[in-house]
Amino acid sequence: MQQTVSKRVNALAASQTLAMSQKSSELRSQGIDVINLSVGEPDFNTPEHIKRAAVKAIEDNFSFYTPVPGYLSLRKAVSEKLRRENGVDFAPEQIVVGCGAKHALSNVIMATVNPGDEVLIPVPAWVSYMEMVKLAEGVPVTVSTGLEQDFKITPAQLREAITPRTRALLLCSPSNPTGSVYSREELKALVDVLVDFPDVLVISDEIYEHINYTGVPYTSMASFPELEGRVAVINGVSKAYAMTGWRIGYCALPLHLAKAVTKLQGQMTSGVSSIAQKAAEAAYTGSQECVEEMRQAFERRRNLVVELAGKIPGLRISEPQGAFYLFPDVTHYLGKRFGEKTIATDSDLALYLLEEAHVATVAGSAFCAPGYIRLSYATSDDRLREAFARIATALAALK
Ligand code: PMP
Ligand code: GLU
């Protein structure tokens, strides 16, 4: 038999965040003390009351196939969360639970994008956005931002990027990989452009909403009445409740799109894990104190890494306002040499830091932003101190 792989998968880039994490695990299994700042996931354990709900679900025999869009009780809890925390109205019928926000997002893209449709992606952007759009045979259209504009697109850039083929805008705030957060005013200015293009769907990735250091309550894109009926909210429990492995996310959508996503999910995966759904329900209906406790820990680490990065000459940063990533501009170090080796690109630098400093990061190119690297600071203060000390030494060795 010919060992062929579909063109679809051949054309797909592998997830660099997961690849770097895998590489760091491999080195660790060889006994090397690698500090993994590559993958972005909270290092906390899932809170006790959530774990207990899962144990109870097993004991109560929640072991059968689940409804395709998720248990009604979970969708009700999500609907209430959206009202309580975001002031937005989505009925349980408008919510579809997927295997993580990643799956929910891919479902929405698959259910809305036709071949040739353009999807606007402000970059730097999370590694999977471009590839998901390509899988749907859409055309990812990047809108470039840099450190000097705090990695946020301007209304003028948005207006310029929209064409008659634009199907959707994919916005992520707080942003992975930059940590930028759009203020309500900045979002409103984008909304004012979008009202002129009523056919453009807004896909709003709100997975980091709770990891917010602005001191100002979070604004969901769905809370603007001007965008009524054309916002798809993506969110889930991975980041806010330290539940990355449970794989629960959701999309909240106009009803006709929720039906389309449910049809798709019914053929592709069925409803997601019963036990994880019951745990997620406990996350949304239980005490929210754990969310604030973890947020405070992330904010403390944000302050620490900003201070540590500030001591390394040549690293330019924009202080992150949310999520748990630092995204320094490393162009100062590109073109320098380590012995015989030239560090020509951000990917070379990420590899150099892994091999020489034993610190795993992700190259900015993976996020369509060459010249930067991403460091996840979702790890202990001690490990962060050690990581930055190693990075400083390795960078100082470049000539
Ligand atoms: N969106 C963004 C921006 C992310 O960083 C992640 C984390 N991988 C996700 C979506 C997906 O999260 P999950 O599938 O774990 O819910
Ligand atoms: N959001 C995380 C990251 O960007 C998880 C890995 C992934 O799914 O890409 O590192």
C-alpha cells in the first residue's frame, strides 16, 4: 500500500507549542533539568471541589453517551456564567460544549467558513488559528501588529483588511502569545468599524478572560449590542480553573450556528466526556474564589518576569496585561554567534536556549511573529528565577 497522507494534513503545520513541550519532556527523560516555559498551562492542581464532583459523577454512573451539545445542566451553568460575568444572553440551546476551547473553535470555523472565505487574524496569534482556517479551506488573512502598538490592531487596520470575501474576524483578548488586553474603548472602536460590515462574524476567543491584570472588569465582544447575533464566543475551563487535561470548552453562538456546530459534532466526535462535563459544571456553579487566587499568583509572576526580563540587555518587552505569556522582541540577538553557530532566526534562538540554557520557549515565528520568542510564566517563582538566570547567561555568551 502506498504510504500516502492527505494533502490536507500534509499542508498542516505541526503545533509548535506542543512540539516544544514534547522536546522538553524528551530531554527531561534523559535526566536533563529542562525548565519548560513553552506550553501554556496553569501549573496548579484542579481545585478540590471540582475533583470531588468528578468522583461523584463516576459513582453516580455518569457513564453513558452524553447529548451531542453537552449536558443541559452544564449548558445552563455556562449560560448563567455568561450572564453573571459577562452580562450577555445566550440560552443553553446556543451553547455547544466541545473537547476544549480548541475543539469548540475548530467546530465554529468548520461550520462557518467556505472554501476561499477570508478570516482576519491579528498577529501575533496563537499557533492553531491559521491552521484551523486552512483546514476549512479558508484563507487566513493576517493583520500585523508589533510591540510599538502593544500588539493590538487599530480600527483603521481592520477597515483596510476587510474585503467582500471576509467571513470572520478572529480576536483573542487577553492574547496568547502577547498578553495584550483590549480595553472596552479599544474594542468599541473596532465594533464601530464592524457595524459597517454586517456579514462579518466575530469569533472572540475569551479563554484567558480571568487572567487579567488590568484591574478593570473584562469586556466580552458579545456585550456590544451593535454586534447582536454575530458574535461567537469561545471559552472553557482549561485556564481559569486549571483544568487543561479535562478537555472542556464551549462556543456560545447565534442559534442557527449552534445547530450547525451540533450537527458537525454529532458526526465527528459526539458529546464530550460525561465525567469532565460534571466537573466543569461544578467549576461554573461552585465558589469562584479559586479563580481569583490563581489570578493573583499569575499577576505576581507577571511582575517577577517583567522585572527579570528588564535586567537582560537587548530584550524589548511590552508589559503583559493578561494571560501568562511574555513575548520579548529578541532581534537584538539575531545574527550573533555562539562558537561556530550563527543564531539567524528566532527559531535558532529558541533552539539555542533549549540546548544551551535548558529552557524551553517557543519561537515567535510559530505565532506569525518572527523576531520574538514566547515564554510561559505559569510556573513557580523559583523556577522562573532560575530560568531567567540561565537565559541571561546564554544570551550574554552570544557574540
Ligand atoms: N485559545 C487560546 C488562545 C489558547 O491559548 C488555548 C490554549 N491551548 C486554547 C484556545 C485552547 O484551550 P483548551 O482547548 O485547552 O480549552
Ligand atoms: N494554549 C497553550 C499554548 O499555547 C496550550 C498548547 C496548545 O494547545 O497550543 O501553549
